[in-house]
Amino acid sequence: RQVAPDTLFLRDQGFIDDQADENWGEINGSPEDKMLLTDTDDVYLRLDVSRDVRIGQELTVFRYARSVPGGKLVQLQGTVRINDWNPKTGIARASVVETLDAIERGARVGPVGRRFTIVPPLRNETDVEATVLASLYPHVFYGQNQLVFIDKGEKDGVHPGNRLLITRREDAWGKSLAAPNAATRIAIESTSPAAIEKVPTPRNNRVLPEESVADLRVVFVRDHTAACVVTNSDREIEPGDIAKMRKGL
């Protein structure tokens, strides 16, 4: 009752780094005799001595998953709390206080802002056309409830709560053909059982009606990129799909 209908609740999982450098250093080792580190484990951090490092400070553990159009895809993995800091050697001792994914030596650490996001629907104030760039995981297709990233952000007029539609103009079956001449059938208007014909497909997809195949809700924005949850999908989503934010929607 205290939030608007269709409000989304989401803990930050990642973003596309298109602005500030938030990399302070890395997990350089651990007294734990294991490869994968998790909650309550102690770790050693190798940090840039020029940073404002303080005992008790919490830093986010992350890794650069891969480069995508618009920047580097950052996957958040957890949180560490600094227990001891030696500015002469640049080595800090810390404890893992939260784990989102398996943490390994070499993972980056820095003051990446994190929060539990509560995103109510927000009416769109402008028209924006964006492109789906990637998801946290290197899937070929994306679907409902997955987190995807687009190439438009706050400076482009996109805000948390905005709704975007994935639209297409196509003959869906025709697009699935490996080659334009891949589909043939027994000729319908022939008396010969051996006669075949090419299955017709639209000559120009651009003149077909525009169809909406999925809905996105913006949950986190940076200057020129945004993270969106797929709230509904009738068809699979692929990198390169066009997402349209329409004024008043």
C-alpha cells in the first residue's frame, strides 16, 4: 500500500562504466586456503595509495566482464570491509561482508555506489530511441525478468521508472531462415507432386506494421547508459534490438 502498483524492487547487479574510473585496486591474496572466496573470508587488497582509504570503509568487489558499445560491462560480486591499511605498502586487510557471486583473486575493488532500488513506474516525458547493448551474462537471447543494458541514459532523457518497448517490423518466420531461398514447399497450384515453389516473404519489411515484442523498465541510469529489467517478453530479445521510449507512455 505504500508503493505504486507495478513497483520493482531490485538490488544493483551491474552497469556499463561510461564515466568515472572507480577502480581503486584488486584482491591480491587471502590467508584462506581456497580459490573461491565468500562471506566472512579475509582478503588482502592491493590499493592505489593516492586514494582516500579508511579503516572501516566498505568497498564494492566487481569485475570487468567484457567491453561493449558504450563502455565496459561491470558485474558486481560483493562487498569487503577494510580492517587494516598500510599506506606505505598499499596493502589492506579486509573481510568479505557480502557475496553476490564467486569472488576470486584479481577481482577489482572500489567505491562503486550500491543500493536496493525501488522503482515505481514513471510516465515518459520524451521520445527516445535506444539500442539493447548486452546483459550481465553472455547469453545469445534475453527474456522476461533479465537485466539488460541500453545505450541511452540520464543525459538523453531516460530516468528510472521509464518504460521502453522493443519493436520490430518483420515476418518473424521469414527472418529465421538461414538464407532467403531456404524455404521451399510442394507447389500448391500445381498438379505435379514433384513441383516445388519458394515460400513468399515480404519484399520490404520496413513497410510492415510495427509490433511490440517486449517491455523494458529502466531501473538504473548513468550519463549515457541505463540498466533495464525485461518486464514482459513475447519473443526473445537480442543485442542490437531497438527499444523505443514514447512520450506519455
